[in-house]
Amino acid sequence: MTQHCPPHPSLPYAAVLCDVDGVLRHWPADTEIERAHGLPACALAAAAFAPARIHPAITGEITDEQSPD
């Protein structure tokens, strides 16, 4: 369970969320583009985040240049 802490009066934010690589990302829904191309819902995310593809990328096993995509 997380504990709620009121924001400090001199700070503009109550919290900052950071990804493990220090980059904040916003991923919009892919449903419109999937529907337009006859793909099932979540097909793009399933392909992009497949363990065989994402694990080497986020662990540093391969570089962007080595990526097959």
C-alpha cells in the first residue's frame, strides 16, 4: 500500500514518475490504426513488446543498430 504525502508548498509537483532509463513515455492507443489495417486489437503492442524483442533491448544485450527491425 502506498502512503499519500501532501505536496510540499514550494514544489510544483507532488511526484515525478521515471522509467528505468529516465525517459517518460506516453503511448497512445493503437486501436484506430489497427482497425484501419484489419489487425486485431493489441496486435501492435504484442509485436513491439514481445519478450524476444523487448528483453534484449531493455537489458542492453543489443544496441539500436543491432536491432533486426
